[in-house]
Amino acid sequence: MLGVLKRPIVVTADINLNVVALTGVGLLSRLWQLSYPRAVVFDEVYYGQYISFYMKRIFFLDDSGPPFGHMLLALGGYLGGFDGNFLWNRIGAEYSSNVPVWSLRLLPALAGALSVPMAYQIVSELHFSHSAAMGAALLMLIENALITQSRLMLLESLLIFFNLLAVLSYLKFFNSQKHSPFSLHWWSWLMLTGVACSCAVGIKYMGVFTYLLVLGVAAFHAWHLIGDQTLSNGRVFSHLLARAVALLGVPVILYLLLFYVHLMLLYRSGPHDQIMSSAFQASLEGGLARITQGQPLEVAFGSQVTLRSVFGKPLPCWLHSHQSTYPMIYDNGRGSSHQQQVTCYPFKDVNNWWIVKDPGRHQLVVNSPLRPVRHGDVVQLVHGMTARLLNTHDVAAPLSPHAQEVSCYIDYNISMPAQNLWRLDIVNRESDRDVWKTILSEVRFVHVNTSAVLKLSGAHLPDWGFRQLEIVGEKLSRGHHGSMVWNVEEHRYGKSQEQRERELELHSPTEVDISRNLSFMARFSELQWRMLTLRTEDSEHRYSSTPLQWVTLDTSIAYWLHPKTSAQIHLLGNVVIWASASLATAAYTLLFFWYLLRRRRNVCDLPEDAWQHWALAGALCIGGWALNYLPFFLMEKTLFLYHYLPALTFQILLLPMVLQHVSDYLCRSQLQRSLLSALVIAWFSTACHVSNMLRPLTYGDRPLSPSELQALRWKDSWDILIRKH
Amino acid sequence: MLCASCRLLVARAATTLPAPPRGRGPALRYQRRELHFPGHPEPPSSDSSVGRLTRQSVPLGRRVILRRGRMPPAVGGGLAGSELRSRRGRCGSQAARVVGRDVAAEAAARSPKRPVRSSRRFEAAGRWALLALVTLVSFATRFHGLDQPAHVCWDETHFGKMGSYYINRTFFFDVHPPLGKMLIGLAGYLSGYDGTFLFQKPGDKYEHHRYMGMRGFCAFLGSWLIPFAYLTVLDLSKSFPAALLTAALLTFDTGCLTLSQYILLDPILMFFIMAAMLSMVKYNSCADRPFSAPWWSWLSLTGISLAGALGVKFVGLFIILQVGLNTISDLWHLFGDLSLSLVTVGKHLTARILCLIVLPLVLYVAIFAVHITVLNKSGPGDGFFSSAFQARLSGNNLYNASIPEHLAYGSVVTVKNLRMAIGYLHSHRHLYPEGVGARQQQVTTYLHKDYNNLWIIKKHNTNSDPLDPSFPVEFVRHGDIIRLEHKETSRNLHSHYHEAPLTRKHYQVTGYGINGTGDSNDFWRIEVVNRKFGNRIKVLRSRIRLIHLVTGCVLGSSGKVLPKWGWEQLEVTCTPYLKDTLSSIWNVEDHINPKLPNISLDVLQPSFPEILLESHMVMIRGNNGLKPKDNEFTSKPWHWPINYQGLRFSGANDTDFRVYLLGNPVVWWLNLVSIALYLLSGSIAAIAMQRGAQLPAEVEGLTKILLRGGGQLLLGWVLHYFPFFLMGRILYFHHYFPAMLFSSMLTGVLWDTLLRLCAWGLASSSLARGVHALGILSLLLGTAYSFYLFHPLAYGMVGPLAQDPESPMAGLRWLESWDF
């Protein structure tokens, strides 16, 4: 007790002033005049919409990536007190006074600024010198494309931040592996690796590439650990378990948590509802929930229902019929039954209502006691407005001649008898006695006479069918396919026996009231699945580019142009840095293979630990670059220059390490070393100069004259906007 | 891992070997030797102790079977020098301890007390008999009922037709390289088929046409798959039961059987893939006798098979990749073997470059040379190729062409893009849809010859008919301002400041105006790029550019496929960037002008490399163009290994003769389980070795077989399966079959090894012997019985569909997605 008093309380702070200084200039470069321009810049128009949706708690679906990035941007809006009232309709629109531009752009800018000291840390954790580390950080600092991208409401800088964080924390963890495994330090870096990985994946699917990189390096190290025979089996097992938990378990849980928060936040129905299933829609406040609230759950004989196609491709639609009949003869000369058309209609309509009828009775109302329809029951479907029965027969369908035509039967007194019995097949049943449930049950209708299945063919009918979607009876049941499955969306028990009353009843809204809940996992899996499978129309963009153009910087993107002057923001990289980073990559690869081949012949040019560091640096940087770049060659979506930035950061990290290596191991004399230093300094000043020249396009703060702009157009393919006065 | 294990082995070898021939035996030499367990005529005497130990435990009968694992003496025999032989000797002891009981038993059998010579002859006879039996059964199953059904089945309609084209020497276009179809054509020709059958659609009756030659040829190649697989597994595992199991799995697989019985490319493709795999494995096992005759022959056979595989379908690239990886790792080991001089390593490298790169390339090019020489008549594929290419084809209107030489006003022409596989400038009565630039008539490029490709060259300022005989002929010259009027719709080629439909940076090109009257946006300046023929525009020879007068952009095609509204033709744009790329250069192909005399002119004859390059460009473009249509039910790669859904080869209704391509579910699901089991047991084994666990010699031998032999096969499966997930083109179930072959071989190796491990684990009990034999036997019988159940799928069935309890297949529709 007294001992404590005897000795003074000492706090030893170990502050690397380099890091502090780098953070300072990083913040300065990214935060300077952050709220300028006070107008929508490029993709802000896109992300802004989602921020507004978050502010208003309206459900949306963005297939471009998981929602963490959107949530972070929205957090900025929340902190700035944004109410979500802004119409994000065009690039260049002035922000109204209620939009807190500064705080909306703050988080990406902070992420961009912190990437600078992180580059320093990564290089020093890779056991390279402080000057190399400083070099990497400075290159990050002056890289124009990174500055532009992080000063706006965009996701790349957040992604790059978490990528670098994942790599850095893995390196810290790995370096503490030797002397202090299972210490607090060790655990926290390991966990942080997992967290950073899942954040990166949560921002954009692209983050998966860095996650794979970290996993790959970790697996390699773990494999060596297994081979380390100084460790006991138990020790090895606990090492592996810790890694599995932190690098596999934690990211999965966090990813789920992310979606949980996302779905908690967005509880109101919105414009993207239609894409989701009825059950999902019913779980949102407003929208379908308002209609379906309180619907009776079990479908009974006499129920009035609308039937929605579960597949929903090419459009979500409902089984529909109307007075018009199929044309007697089609354009191609084939004949039809000339009976009433049955189609799938993508809008809510009174003609979407059908009545479930017991073939044995004439009644179209629900009796008491209720007789629920079960799996395997034979039913007839009566079209509510025309009172005709759903029918199929051996006549070729209008657009899919291999399948049967589906019609509402009209008795023409011809030799075509009614074939209107359908057996109900509940696809997602738990037992064979399951009751047909509203929204929850997914059902198929199997025709009793021909065993054809009611199916949405997906083709659009011509003008005679009002461009609605074709419905056919698929005779050769090709397994389970979503296009054959239907669910009841709206449902009520029919009360009126008379046709006229019934029509009135159909026109009136449903009234009874109960709510229905979907579990989180069901909602998550549906949302995730839709995000992955949704195909938005791929339109080519004016500034889109191909991956090959990125390395040579043969493309640019105009982000914003001042409404009056020629001040503009243009995504352009620092040419010197891009070129030298690519050269460094090539040089590294050549050197690496040269050393590798010579080592194989037992010629060791490098000491063992230098070789280890050299190889690890390459694995992380070249691996990071390749993983973040090469997959784009296989992608079919529209690509932009900014997709290359994560790969570029890895290249930039490698560049000073290669230079240091050349100076340490390839320069034989002091003279050569000094010469190299001089060259490096000259090269770096050029990079700074170029960065400064491009600065007006990076910040957009200074209008340039047409001749100045023309002078900056170093490549023909750069689309720098020049106003013609 | 490799290093750790080999270090272990060196240690052991050093302690057990009485006198290693050279003091400092480098570790890697051992490691490499061991990979292949080569056979040895004279094992060193130190092994006899091992032999004696195990002799009692191996019953006589089994020994005979086991000893068949050795290489035939011809292959194992020594062309190698003395240095090598001594090393082989060392390696022999190593192999014996690795393979454990088998080779030990062999050694025992070879000990001086045994009548060596007669037993060896007996053993060789047995080995050949077993191989002959496997081959015979394979041939019998493939040729049984080959003539049924006597109508066109499934893709026979394509490949049969293409075979006929070769016989008729008619030029056609297909997305696959030509070898497979050439062989089919050859088989048809040799068997007396005259090429007159039309192969119009599946279901057409062959009647009197001789189709059996072509089917027989495919079945013949398909039958070899099984002996090849048998030998490959035998070489990788040194175990007859494993090889037999593999052979049974493949023989009794209804899918392989069905696919081998029709005129398709798949049996040919799989033949070459398996041949390449077999020769690669064989050449690996002669690695201890480099540059010997068998080594050279297996190496060059590998190369030949690779050329064959690639010559049939581009899927052959996967087996090339596999052989490539194997070669790289092989060279890596040789390079690390410090006892080999760099010159020797260089020789190894050169040999591989010669046999695995140069030889296949030469053969592949030769295939194309034959293809192009044989097909010398004009046919349905002409339009896909450049004007110069077409001039080679007799019957084409450019062959010995007789057309007016210079373009004049009033000429009716077709204009072809110089970039490969873009096609003719085309327009039709359909408009661009709403939201895609101006709603005017579409202008596209189109690969087929068509009336809508015709354009009339007119003066920009007059609309009078230049063909009026009262006007003098006026030639079009470089730099003239012209108008191009579409002949069928009388609209002018037009461009304006609207975005092009797909390439947004370019301007839209449309058809505009009524009966030739439009506006100033219809004017184009015609420029000749190669003006050495003078200022006039020469048909075929002149390379022209069309510059839009108002905007200054140049007419080109982006090569992108328009969506459905554009009939999947290619986009035409006007490029504001005046780069000299081929896609904005055109030539005039057809030329009609009654006022000019037709003269015959020699057209540029393309050189062979140009033809080769052009064919490939066209094929790749065609392959990329095979996109699934909207709403079409397509087969997904994940369906395949679970045998989710088959392909209907013939017939759909009760009364038809139905053939349904579906794997034997027992075999396929066994394969699926085996892959999972393999991954599990493989990783356990690998981790155990990495941990440096001291395994008993026998277990260690089996583990090595599992990891190395099984690893090769797993790699084959992965390479032939996973790339399909990345492919954008339309996929079919039958694409999985090459992967399925590898997976079946893996199953054979896996179960044999696992059962042996089980038997070893139970060594104390009396069951030990039986477990292995019983296990293999029950697997064999199970497969055979499942084949008995499912054989109607392949051999054809008539009668009610499987849902019907009356059907012969009733109760066998285990998955609802199977429709037979």
C-alpha cells in the first residue's frame, strides 16, 4: 500500500511524431474546404438517395453492395441532423440549407486521412525502414485520385481504410505471435483483423478480395504453425481455434449484425417493395402490410384471393384474366381456342381476384364451419369479375408452342370440354396435410387431366394481349422452378353469392386485421439473395472504362463542373505515381523470381530474414493488388476508374519497399547509393509537382482558363471539360 | 509439407540402408523417386528381411494379384546408365517400404526360392487378361444397341450435319475447333455415308442413310475411356482393385454410356483428355529414366493428345492447364535437384517445350490447315468471314469474282467491316426503342448475307437516279461527299449528336429520311486509306472510312451485341475519336452496277496465319455470343455433380423411343460422397504429416498414394469443373462429363485406399483380410446392380413415363427433376 506512495506514478508515452505529423497533414489535405462544392458531385446523387431513405427509415434495396457503407454515410447525416429531405435527382444540383454537407462528407474524408499514417505503419510493420514507411505515407498523401475520392460522399475511401486496417492489424498480430502469443495485445489485433475484414466486406463486395488475401496469408502462416514441432498439439489446436474464431466466426457474426441493424432501421415500406416477396413486404410498415394486415390466414373453399408469381421475373406480377379472348388465328398462322385470356399482370387490379371453389359444390362463399384447403385437394379457380373457370387444354400456348394454353373456359358448344380441375401442391409444406396459408404457402397448381403445371413463361404477349405476361400450362414438369410457384397475397373470405354483389365486394378493400412477422434470418436470406441475383439493366456510362485502361490511366471521370466558371472536379490520378507503382510491381516480380530460382539452386542472395520480409511484403502488396484488380476482367458490370483505387493503394505501399531493397541490396557502393537517393528525391519532387499541377482538378477550387485546361490534358482520352464561350 | 516429409524419409533411409552408393544423397532425389514407385527387376538384398517378415501374412492367391502392379519389363528395363541404376536401387528399397505390404510381398515372391520366371509370365498374362476383360466389357456396353434409335438424336443434328459438310466440302461455321467434326466426317466417309442426309432436326429418320459408321466411331473412342481410366488409376495407386472399381464406375454409368453412343463431340473430346492424362501419368512414372525411349514416347503422346483435346473443343484448355501445372512442378523439382547440372535441367526444359508446346501447336495448326483445305466450297458460314477469306470458296460470288471494279454513283453495294467477325453494314425496318437516342430506324452490323445489307451510293445533293442511261457514268473518288441509301427501306445512313445505344461516348447512327430525302446529317465523306490504287474506290481492295460531314465522326462498329430490340446484331456507332482502328475501316464486297462492265479480278488471297487468326476470332466471338435467352431454363454448374437434371436426347411422349442423358445416380452420388471424404481424409493425412507424426510404413505409403495420386485426380476434377462457374455462355449438363471422369477415378483410388487402411487397422482380428475384398466387391456389385436398374435410360425405353406405376422405370424417378 505504501509502496505505491513511495514510487511516483509514471506514464510513459511513446509517441511517434512521424505518425502524428502524417495524421495532421492527412487531415489537412482531406478536410480542407470539405463542404465545397455545395452541390451534388457525381455518385453522391446515388448514395444520397440511400442516405435519405435511412433518414426516413424507408426500406430500399441496393444490389451494388451490402449496406454498411451506406449506413456509415447515413451516420454522418444523422450526426449533422439531416432530415432526409433533399431530392437527389441530378449531378450539380445545389444543396439546400437543410443538408449538412460537411458532416455527410466527414466520415469518408476521415477514413481517407487516416489511410496516410496507416500506410506508414504497415510498411514499418513489414520491417522496412522509417524512410520507406514515410515514403509510402507521403505517396498516399499526394495521390490526387485518392484525395478526390475521399473528399466526397463516396464509399471507396472507407473501403480502402478498412482494407488497410485489416492488413495492418494482421501484421501487428503476426509480429506479436513470436514473443507474446495469447496476450491481450495479440488478441486485440487478431480480433481487429476480423472486424476490419467484415467491415470491408460490408461496405462493398469488393472487400471480399482483401478478406481473401488476409485469409490466405493467415492460412499459410497457420500451416507453418502446424509444422512447428516445438509446440504441443493442444497449443497448436488453440492457436488454430483462435484464428478460426477471429477470422471466420467474427466476420460472419458481424456481417449478420450489420444486416440486423439495417433491417431494424428500415422498417417502412418504400419504392423497392415490389422486388421482395409478399411475406417480406408484409413485414414492413405501410405498403402491402396495410392491405394484408388482418387477412385470414387459412385459405378456405370460397376464399377470394390474388395469386402472385413467386419467381417474379421478368416482373413481379399477379395471375390475371379479362374479358378479351385469344385471337382466333395468331400471326404465324396457328390457331387458338379463342377462349378468354389468362395472363400475368404486373399491377394491382380488380381483375386479379380469383375465388377458390370446391368442384363438388356450386357455392362461391365461405361456409361455416370453415373448410380449409389442404395440400392435394382438387380445386377450381373462378375468375372473380367474369365468373369463368381457370382452364387448360391441349392447345398450344400463344408464344410457347410446346406448352399448353391456359384460358378461362367459355362454353362454345364445341368439342372442347372444360378441363378446369387443379390439384393444389404446397411446395414448402411440412406435412402432407398442410393447410394452404396466405402469403406463407408457396403452391403449384397441377392440372388434373393433363398434369400440366400453371406457369409464368416470362414472355410478353403482343398487342392483342395488352403486353401482359404469358401464362402457360407446362406439361413436362421440369422440376421445381420458381416460375411455377404462386402464393396468395391478398385474401378474404367471400360472402356474397350473387355475381353483382360479389363484384362490389371485390372492389372494396379487405378489412380484417392481424399482423404477421417474419424471422430475421428469413428476411436476411431473402434480402441477401435478392441483392446478389438482382440484375439491373446494364447501361454503359459515358465515363465507364475497362480494366486495361486503369493501369495506364487512360481514362478519367468528370465529377462536377461549376455552373458558371470552368472550375471542376475531375478524378485523375497522379501520373508519376501510377507509372512508377506499376514499374515497381514489375520490378518486384522479376526480382522475386530471380531470387527464388537462385535459392532453389542454393544460392542465397539475401539473408534469410530479409528474404522472409521481402516475400511477405510481396505476398501482401502484389497479392492485394492482383486480388483487387484481376477479378474485374471477369466482371460484366459497368466499371469505372475508381474501382482501381483499392488495388492502387497496395501498389503504392510496395513502391518504397522496392526502392529501399534496391538501395540496400543491389547498390554495391556508397556512390551508387547516393546516386539512387538523389534520383529518388528528384522523382519524388516530380510527383509532388504533378500533384500540385492537377490540384485544381482535384479540389475544384480554382477556375482555369481553357488554355490551362488544354495544357493539362496530357492524354487524349482524358475528358477534361472545357467550356466553349 | 513436402520438405518436412522428405526430411523424415532421408533420416529413415540413412539409418536403414546398409551402404548408400553416394555419401551425400540429396533429399530431393529420394522425394522424386518415391512419387512413382517404379518397378525394379533386381531389388537390393536388404529388402529380403522386410519380405521375410511379411511373407507369412500374405496368402498366396492375393500375392499373385498384387504383383501385377509392376511396370512391364520393357518399360522398367534399363536403358539408363550405371549411375542411374545404382540410384534406382536405392530408390527401390525406399519404394518397398512405402508401398509396404504389396511390394514387400512382391519382393518376397521374387526371392530366390520362388520360381521367378514362370510366375512372372503368369502374372503378366493375368494383367493383360484383366485389361482385356475391362476393355471388352467397355466395348460391349458401348456397342450394344448402337443403331437404336434410328433417328437424329439431340445434337447429332449439328455434328452430323457438320460431318456431312466435310464430305460435301462445304464451308460452315462452328464455335468449336474442327478436329472432332473432321473425324466424324472421315468416319462417315470411310463407312460409306454419302453426305446427303440433311440432319434437319432431332427426330428425323435416317432411313437408308448409313449413319452407323459415325456412331460407331464415336462409340469406339468412347469405349477407350474405360481402359484409359483403368490404366491411369492403376499407375497412380498401384492397386488393381482401385483400377477395377474405377472401370466399373465408368462402365456402368448410364451418362457416359449415352454420351458415347451418338454422333457428338464429347466422346472424342473425352478420349483425348483421358489419353493425355494417361500418357502424362505414364511419363511421370518413367521420370527415373529420363530421355529413354518410353519417356520420349509418353511425353510426345501427351503432347499429341493435348493437341487433339484442344482441336475438338476449347474445353481442352483445362487438361492443358493440368499438364502444364504438372510439368511446372516437375521442372521445379528437377531444378532444385543440385545433383543435376544446369545443362541437364535445360535439356529437360527443352524436351518439354518441344513435346508439350511445339508439337501440339504444330498439330493444332495442321488440323486447321486440313480443315481449310478440305472445305473449299461456299456454304452457310461464309458471311462470318472477311471478303478475302470468302474469295477462296468456290461457289461464293467472290470466287473468281466477276464484278465491276470501281465504284460509281448508283452502285448497289454491301459494305463489310474490316475487323474480324463484325459483319456487313445493315439496316432494317425496326426503330430504336424509346429512350435510346432518336427513335429512328436501326443501323447495325450483321454477319449473315441478307438483302438488308444492300446500300446504294448516291450523290449528296441530287436525288436523281444515277442509273438513268442518259447520265454518264461517274466514279466515286476519294474525298467525295456521298449519301448511302438503304436499298430496301430507302432511308439514308444518318448520324447526329445523340448517344449511341451502348457506347455512350459515341454518336448514334440511324436510317433517316423518306425515299432518300433526308437532311444534311446524311452526308458522309468517303476516304480511301490505302490510296496506292489511285483515287477511285476499288471493290474489295480499297479500305475506306466514312466520315460524317456535320459532326466529323467516323462510322464504325463497337462490336457490342445489342439487346433483344436490336435482334442481337452488333452496334454501329459514329466515333468522335479518329483513331485508326480496324473497326472503323470498311471494304466494299458485293457490287452491282449494270452500267459498268463486269471484269474478273484477282482478290487478295489471305495468308494461312491470317486465316487461322480470323477463324479463331470468329469462334471466340461466336462462343461469347451463346448467351442464354431471357426466361430460358438453363442448367447451372451446381446442378451437375448432384445429377440434378438430365438432357432429353430423344422422344418425349409415352409412345416415343426415349433416351435420357442422366448419370447413374448411384455412381454420381458415390462420387459426390467420395469427394467430401477425400477432402476430409486428405486434410487429416496432410496435417498429420505436417505435424511430423510417425506413421507405420504401410500407412505412410497409402497416405502418399492418397495425397499424390488422389491429388492429381482432384486437381483434374477441379480444373474441369470450376471454370464453368465463371463462364457467361449457355451451359449444358454434358459439360460436366470430363470432370466426372476424374471424379470417378478419384472415387476408385479413395475407396481402395480407405478400405486398405481399415484392413490395416483391423489387422489383429480375423476380419482384416476380408474388409478390403468385401468392400470393393460390394461396391462393384452395387454399381452393376444400379446399372441393371437404370440401363433403359441409355439403351432407350418405350412405354408410359416414370410417374405411371405401369412404367418400367416406375419407382426409379428418385428426384422430381428427372423427367423420363
